[in-house]
Amino acid sequence: MRVQIWCRAATVAVVVACVTPTGGCGCTPAAYTGYVVGFVQDGAGAPLSATVTASIRDRFCAATVPEVWGVDLGVTNVSGRYRLAVWAGAPDTVCVRLVARRTSAADSSVRDSVQLAITRGDTLRVDFSLP
């Protein structure tokens, strides 16, 4: 009888631990992500080799956002496309300042005060044209 009670109690404990997201064998909750995608081209529309960086502020573009975990670097491919991801622990809307810099020259282009929703994969398109 004691063994049955112990086995039932152990089974319940394991099930609760594995179903609870922060439990013993539970998974870390998935991060919320917002994506910025687009093209970097020259004045004639030809794709450029460039790097796109992002600075993140709060939705009013005033203060830094400590809840944002990270921003990756957007590097264009041969067709001039780039993709940036912004991760956070909770859904939010942030203000993003994007800078596209040509790899082979000092040319750059800036997009200020761009609003990005950080949800479960929302995407914002921002294209650049460099001289």
C-alpha cells in the first residue's frame, strides 16, 4: 500500500514539474521576436553589399528598453536583402533606429523612429537606397 501511494505521489510530482513551464523539466518560455527585413540598393536599384544595425528604445523613442534581450546584425546577401531579429521576454512595441552602411564605402542611410511590434514573429519591411 505504501509503495502505491509513493508511486502515485511521484507520478503527480513529475507530471506537475514537466507541465509547468518553469518547473524542473519544463522548458523556458519562448522569446517574443520582431523582425525587420528589406533591401539595400543603390540609386539605380542594383543590390548592394551592406550591413544594417539597429538601436532599440522604448515606444516613445526616449529611453532604453531593459526587457529587450538582443538584436542581431543584418548583413545583405547577393540580392541586397537583409533580416534583423529583436528578442524580448514579453510582447512590446519599441522604437528602432536603423542604419545601413555600405561594406565597401563610407556611405550610409538612416531610418529613425520606426515602430516595431515584438510579438510572436511580427515583421516590418524597411528598404534603403544608398548613393
